[in-house]
Amino acid sequence: MNNPFHITIKELNYNEAPTIFNRFSMIDSIKDFTMDIQSGRIYGVIGGLGLGGWLLSYLLAGKGMDYKSSSSITMNQKSISSSDMRNISCYIGEGVAEYPYGKKYFCPFLKKRITVKDQINQGIKTSNNKYSVQQICELFELSVRADRPLEANGIEVWRASIAIGFAFQKALFCAPWLEAQWFPYLLNAYNKRFFSILKAHGSAVLLPVSHEKYVQDIADEIVYLKDHFIGYC
């Protein structure tokens, strides 16, 4: 179980282009946004394309700006840096900062690509996770693709990245903007139960979508982003 935490976001204003898989990106903007995030809860972050849902997950995964000097994001009433957030977060799809997605990591001496199972094993050792590699693979129903590198997992990259984050006992799991390409897979009835596993182990989950109907059966709390006009120079 993860230690309880409380992240406070207060009047956050920021613009950036979050990315996923080093391929997909868009301009996103969040304005005057306030939210509390507590461990062991699933949050549906509701807003249209470009209103900050993806950007929020991106920032809380420790990507983008280093906001240590900002009072907009704190944890347990203390200032926190993007580096601190990378230590506690899993960016769903890309996994954990310890093994960035798409990097050509090799096992020393063995000269082979590091697989999902290798990453899970390292997470268990790093965090003293009580689960074994086999148990985590079974818990998240990973197929033989777990014997491949994360970036070679096709559609299972989503579930595999969650399993890696679970192995590292990450406290916060942040999903990118899921619509429309990845939405039918990650938020179908079958896969939603894996988010419940994270919740049961004390992690918080952020799911940015355009409408509450997509997450109302799993979210403990629905948070709405402010509608605003994004101007360009």
C-alpha cells in the first residue's frame, strides 16, 4: 500500500504541448484551475479538447515545467518539484521515469533490450514490492508481450505501463488525453477494473475525458475544467 498523500492545485495557469510516445502532441492550456487529489481515489477530469485535461496529467507526471518556485502545486502542504513528481508518478502509456519509453536501454553483459518483465523486476527491487514478477503479470493479465520492450507492446503498452508503475509502487497514475484513438481500449469495461486495483493499493488515478459519462461508473470524483478561449500570436 502507498503512503497517504494530498496534492493541492490552486489557480493553476499554464500552456504547453504535452506529448505521448514521442509522436502525438497538441497545444493544451489550463486556466484558473483548482483541485485536491488524495491517495486511493480515481478522478475524472472533464473538459473539451485543449482545455487542460491532458496538460494536467502531463504536469503531474513530472513532465513539462519545473514548478518548484510556483505555489500552484503542493503536496502535503509543501512545495514540490517536477522531479519529485516523477518519483511518485506513472505516466500511463509511457510508464515510469526510471525507464523512459522509447529509450534504447540494454541489460549490461547480456546485451539485450530491457523487457516489461525486466522493468517490473527492477520496480519490485527498488520499492520492496511484496508481489513477484509473475503475480504482477497475472494481476494485470499481461500476455507474452511482457517479454518484449515496453515500446514493442502495441496496444498492450497501456496495461504494461500500468503494471510497471504498480511494480514501482507509484502513488499517482496520470493518463494522457484518451480520445479518440485510445479511448475504446483503455476505458472499456474490461480494462477499467485495472484502475480499481490501483485504487485498492492506495494510488490515485487521473483520467482526462470530454464527458463524465465515460468515467462516472469508476470515478470517485468528477472535476470540471474551465472553458476558455486559447489565443495565438
